[in-house]
Amino acid sequence: MDSPLDQEQARRWLATALAEARAGLGGGGIPIGAALYGADGALLGRGHNRRVQDGDPSAHAETAAFRDAGRQRSYRGTTMVTTLSPCWYCSGLVRQFGISRVVVGEDRTFRGGQEWLAGHGVEVVVLDDPECAALMREFIGAHPALWNEDIGDE
């Protein structure tokens, strides 16, 4: 993780997370997707927010991708790619397991803990992707109560 992430690579990885976000929306859930990539660039795991589908408040996209990756000897050098800035819960997961980098599709809708992560040595790359932003904007417009529940804003 010595060199900064190439923007083209980051966008290719974001496409995986975006496909997961669309799958979540298609399944009646919140359109947030994530993927965990190894230091060698291999896809380790992917997932989407399943809070609604599973009735599980901890079923966030980053958690799903992390679980899908299975047990790793170390998370050093890995990259969590997410369509939306990670919440405090998912930011804690990144710190707890030493994930080195977070790629954020968009942070206009929600900023979460990305500044905290950066302040603790995690490389944070914000792509400001218009498709990620539009997906969240449309969802929030159609389901404001569900969105407020998801972010803990009653």
C-alpha cells in the first residue's frame, strides 16, 4: 500500500460495489454496496445492505462484503470499496481489522466516519461518483423514513 490508488482501478472496483447496491435496491432494500479487495487486487468479498431484507440492523454493505471475504490472516493492504461513505459502525470495522484503504463512491449524501478513518492512518479515496449520488438521492426521496432509520436519525 505504498503508492496511491490509481483512479481507473478505483472506478473499476467501484463498479462491483455499485452492482451490489443495485442488487440491494432490486431486492427491496437500501442501495448501498461494498466490496473488499486484497493487496494484490483480487476480489475477496462483496455484498450489499440487507437491513430490510434480513431484519438485521447490523447487515450493512461493508459488513456483508467483509463476511463474504471470510477469514483472512491479515487485512493489511486491503481496500474496502463502498458506494457511500461508511457509517461509524462500518468505520469501526475498518479500524478494528486494519483495512488499509477505503474507496468511497460518494459522500454528499452521508459523510460517516471517513475523516476519523483518515485521521487514524486509513487512506480514504472519494470518487464523487454521480451514479452513486443519484442512486442515493432517488432512494432518499422515495423512502425518507427508511433512510433516517438506516442512519439512526429518527
